[in-house]
Amino acid sequence: MQLPALKIGDKLSPLPIVQGGMGVGISMSGLASAVAEQGGVGVISAAMPGIQEPDIAKNSQEANIRVLRREIRKARQKTGGVIGVNVMVALTNFEDMVRTSAAEGADVIFAGAGLPLSLPGLLPEGSRTCLAPIVSSARAARIICQKWKSRFDVLPDAIVVEGPMAGGHLGFTKDQIQDPAFALENLVVEVIESVREFPEGDTNLIPVIAAGGIFTGKDIHRFLSLGAAAVQMGTRFVATHECDADDGFKQVYLNAREEDLIIIESPVGMPGRVVRNGFIDEVNQGRKKPFACPFHCIKTCNPSKSPYCIAKALANARRGRFEKGFAFAGQNAHRVRKIVSVKELIDTLVWEYGQSAAAKAA
């Protein structure tokens, strides 16, 4: 059985697979263009894309805008597929990165890590960029729809609902992460129901994209059977040749055991799922990593109280320097067995989906 296409606004992705945006240089034009070329939605992260620029410490705003603009253009040169940008609401340069993404013609802007209530108002008149907020609850989805409709007379072109098994920063308390009531299966159904009162046009419902812990084609089939229009996957795409991270970063996924995937309290004030290592152990033991903060990248980060700079830690990890950093990862990272091409991964997911669909129909 063939996977259905994904329609976000007037953009059509042949496959209902969105590659998750992973910040500080993990998903840039290399990965995003490869995913889009294979029929999925490729996503560039706008979280500190300029971290390797020589002037990042002195001109972080300009460096990040410059690199985001460059990465979108590079992706466009490599593929005619759907290219999105993930812009965290918590970024201090959120508005600049949204405007840059729209100006460069990004097909979709995905916005989470906060409620993007002002997002539609940041697009220039006539923009064709679609908007997809990322939420962790039906309540958040409903609030966004209500606010956008009343303030801008628009609705989201899609909504991503991210569950507690995702990697990176999570929109849940530590207790909720372990609570079965907050399982992604439940959240997806709740969000789908919550947006039924907000149809696009006369009949079309807002497509809901399930994210967090989705690993196989069988998982894709399960969530599409629940009513999701598509899935978002991040961890699987890290373990590809085209991922923009250093091979040492990818190797951490290959080496990870299930017990290595732990929840930390991030300096930005949110829980985060990471692969435990010596750096994390030292922080947990109270060993603060002295640093200056030239970036001011996250609104909720207080450098005077933070034990380390998360931007520097993630940048070091991207380069494979894990003595000075750590890797974010989804709960299923320990299931990664080898590094493959994006094409091989997507072909596998499509085949697994077909097998699962056929088994259910039998």
C-alpha cells in the first residue's frame, strides 16, 4: 500500500514524512535537501545556524541571519522539493529568523518551544510561506487557532504535535514525560479532535503531524491510522550520511544504550532528552563550566545561573568534541544500528509501512 502525500497549504510533499529540525548545525541544507529530494519535507534549523562563523561571538545576529539565508539558498539549488525552517519561539532572534525564512521563500515555517501567537503577523504581505506551529497539547493547539483566527483571520496550515519521547527540549514536566496519559498516541487524537472546529475553507481539516519517538514504517502506519496526516522524525535522520553533523556525533547514537537516554534540566529552563556522557555527569555533580555568553540566543536562559552554555555545548557535540558537550536524542536513539543514506532510510520506511498496511488488511 502506497503512502499518502502530505498537503501543507498549497505545498505538496509526495511522502508524509517531515524531517525534524535539529539546531546548532545538525540539520542544515545538506540533510534538508536530501530529504526533500526523496519526497519528504526537509527542514533547516534556525537555532544558531551561524555557530561556526568567525564573527559569531561579536555579531551573532548578523552571522545567524547570513548563514540561514545561505543554507536556504543552498537547499534550493539542490532540490525542487519542499524545504521548511524550524524557528524556536524561545529564540531571542525569533522575529528576524522568521522574516529571513519567509524572504528566502521557505515553503514552511515550523515554530515551537513556546506559543507562536504573533507568527502570522511577521510574514510580509503576499508571502507564500506556510505556517505550522509545534505543540505538546490540544489546549495549545486550540489557543493558537483561536488567536490566529481572531487577530489575523488565518489558521495554521498544519500543526505538529510533539510527544514526550522526542529528543531535545520537551514541552512537558518531568512527571508528564513518564505519564502514559501523555503518550503521543493520546495527544495526536486529542489534537485532531481539538482542531475539528477550525476547518480550512469549507471542508478541509488542519493536517496534524505526529512527532516524538517515531522510528519505523510500522510506527508511521500506526499514527496515520489514528488520523495523523504525517509524521515528523528527527533521530532517524541524524544517522544518515547526509546529516550535517560530524561523524563523531552520529557515532554517539550508534553507541548509545537504552539507559544512556536521560532527561536533564536544560539551562533554558526546560527538560531535555540527551545521551548521557562525562560532560553531563560532571554537570550533575555540580561542576559548573565557567563561560561568557556572547550569543544571548534563548530568551529564558540566565547565564549568571546556568552551569554551562548550551549553545557552546551543542556546537562542540556537533563537531564530535564530547568532552565539552553532549548530544540531544530521541528516546529510540539506542535502536540505531548503522549510518545509511537518506534514500536508503526512506526506502526502508516506505517498505515497512507497506508491510504493516498489508498485514492489517489481511
